[in-house]
Amino acid sequence: MKHGEHWQANTGAFEYGLVLLGGVCRVESSRGNWNQIGRRPDVFSGMPYALYLPKETRFTVTALSDQLDLACGWCKSSGDYPPQLVTPERVAMEIRGGGNATRQINSIFPPGFNCHRLVAVEVYTPPGNWSSYPPHKHDVHRVDATGQLIEADLEEIYFYKHDKPHGYAIQRVYTPDSHLDEVIVARDGDVVLVPEGYHPVASAHGYTTYYLNFLAGSAQSLANTDDPDHAWIKQTWTDKDPRVPVVTPAMEIEIEN
């Protein structure tokens, strides 16, 4: 969206998550108003702002910056939860993996967030590194003998951006019985759907890969199961890639100043 442009919508039977990828906006809704949301110019320049809107909410987004880059994810909701603004200070940052499978995860709507079942995280993978690795899946709702959840049945969306125009990542989506086995080239602005199965990612050499994940399913959880053929790789990780984190709260302060 350009400065001054508006987007109007109604969440209806769904709960919505608005994630500011870049730029600044105002949101006016039937559940409250937020006069200024966002700060980073793009996903490679700072931590995220986001807004959670519950079902049956009318809202209008107005772009306040020259360019507004906004992502929206939603899922059906049977609960009534309050609208909630997520600021960079509320976003937990995690360095996951090791070696050339090191990546950064920013939890926007993490498990435990006060909503029905929407989950959202953003992930940064340095050039040449692997992500969502070892391959894992979350397509069956399973509990152990004590009733503890060990895997949730979740559908997932990957929305990609890269730090250079010709950047790309490669993602494989496959099931244990191979009835689904696809390899996708994910370029800037591409969306990859993961209805089931394992789904590892490789970031092309020379390009930093960003992806925004929205998930929803049988539980507000990220419980998953590693591919048993590759789970052993975790035991080989003895160090972290020093290029991670890619973005930090300190970057945000520098830009603001």
C-alpha cells in the first residue's frame, strides 16, 4: 500500500493476525484504534510489530508511510479474545539449530498467546544455511500416556522474502510414505503451503532468506516430530553460526534514531 491508501475488512468467523513487514500504519476497528503501528522499513531492518484481531471485528488499515508492506493470516475461531498489539519488545528471539543449520526465530504469536489457535513466527536463515531442520512434521494430533501433547495437527504457510532481488530458497515438502514429495523454488514474495509432511528449507548461497510462518490446527502449539532418518543430525551441532542473529532490537533503535 502507498501512503494514504486504505484497506477495509471484517474478520467474520476468523481470528486475524496482521504483521508489519515494513512501514507504518493506523488501524481503526470496532474493537479499538491504534494510531501508529510499525517502525522497520523492511524485514531485514528490525524486529516486527503485529496486531491480533478477534472474530467479528470490522477494521480499516491506513498506510502512514510511503510504502506499507503488510501480511495477514487468519483461521477459524470459536473463542472471543481481546485485540492485542505486539511490539518488538514483546517478541521473543531464539537462535535455533547449529552449524550451517543455525537460524533466528522471532515469535510473534507464540504458543500460549491469548487467542484461539493462530500461531505466527518469522525466521531468518543466513546464506547457504538450512532451516526447519532436521525435517519435522506436525500433521497428526498425538498425546503420550500421560496426556501430554507430542505432535499437533497443523497446516502451515511459508511466505518468503530475500535480502537481494535474485535471492531464492529451496523447500522440500514430503510425507513418510512419499504420496506427497515436492521440491519448490521459493523466490521473493512466494508462498509455500504445507498441508502435511516434513518441510525443510535451504537458503541459496549469497542470499539471506526470510520467511513468515502462519500455523493453525488442532492445538495452539508447535509440537512436532522430526524425521527419524535425520534426527541424529542434532547431535552433531557443537556451535552456532556467528552470522545469527540477523536482526536485533538494537538495529530497531538505530533506525528510529
